Amino acid sequence: MTRKERSEAYLKEHGVRINPHLPDIDTKGVKSAEEILRRAVSAFLASQIAADLAAGNDVQESARFFTGLLVRFGLQNDLTTAEQRLFAYYDPEAPHTVSKEEAADLSWRMEMCMPLFWACGLLTDELPYPDRPSDIGALVRVISAAEDFDVLRILAKPRSEEEILDRADLLFRMDWACVDAQLKQEKPSGWLYYDVVMEQHKGLNWIIGAVDAEDWDNVKPHT
């Protein structure tokens, strides 16, 4: 059975509409576990600041706390442009240019991070079926308890390229089902949660380098 056939069989079992004409996924090769882990942690910390900003919480305190973790892990130079703007809230005199609406969008990147944590093996459980937002509690505890990045590196147990490509193919087809439902003004089949599916699809595209997905701030799901 091919990867596409396995994905379609899984989707049929869960009542998700399939498109038999979708091609195989595009990939330039899976990134290294080290690169995936560094990106996952950096982006995840930034998404927590974004969530606090969107919720109207004390964003300066949030930025101070997560900057402390960023420094602990030595990831100050791993931030994207959008992430740098969030961490700038650490300094009350710095220009703050992230609106609450943009922060809400950026906070969804914690879902974009979930397949990265899964791929590098810091998230040891299987990624759950995407019918609801992810439970990040266990992940937060693991990250905040780590003394430095070496601890996270030791805890990470990278998954195989085959597993990662299987999941990327599955999310590619799930995303199509969500977009199809949206165009028809219907609820996604199989109870899929569109925002979760889209963000996780984007994260997987970044991992496998699909459709020129090198720029984290501008990864597109593409279906």
C-alpha cells in the first residue's frame, strides 16, 4: 500500500472527504532533528507571548518570562522577524507594533509547532486526531523544567523520515477536506478543526521543505 493509499484509508475510517486526484506531497527532504527542535522551541515561546497579548494579559511580564527561557536555551539568534517583535515587549521603551488581532493569529503558531515537537521526539505521544486545539500542558512542563538546551536535545527522540512524511501526507489531505468544506460553507467532514489542521499542515510543510516553505513567518499550507 502506498503512502497516499494509507492516508486515504485512514481518512475514510474517520469520515473525512477525500480527493483521489491530489498528487503526492512535495518535499525537498526532512530537516535535521536539531534544526526542528530549535525552531519548535523558539516559535513556541513566541506563541505564548502572542497568546497573552491577544488575551489582554500582562504582556511585559509574559515577554520577560519567556525571554528568560529563550536565553536559558541560547536561542536568541533563532527568532524570526515576527517573533522578534513579540519579544520586544520585554522592553517597555521599545516600539511595540503587534496588534491584538495579529497577536491572535500568531498565537495559533503553537499548533504549527506541535508537529515539530512530535517529529523531533520531544513530544513522545502520537499527535492526536485534529478535531480540537492541542493540549500543551505536558509540553510546557517539559520545556520550563529543562535546565538548558542540551537537556531538551537529550530528551528528544527523533522520529523516522518515513513517519514524518506519512504525517505530512495525511495533513495535506486533511487540509484539502477543510478547504473544500469552507468553499461549500459546510462544517469540515470528520469533525476536523480547520485552524488546527491548517497550522499543523504548515508546520509539516516547513519540516519537509514543501512548496518553498523555508520562511517560517510565511509558510503556506497549499492544497
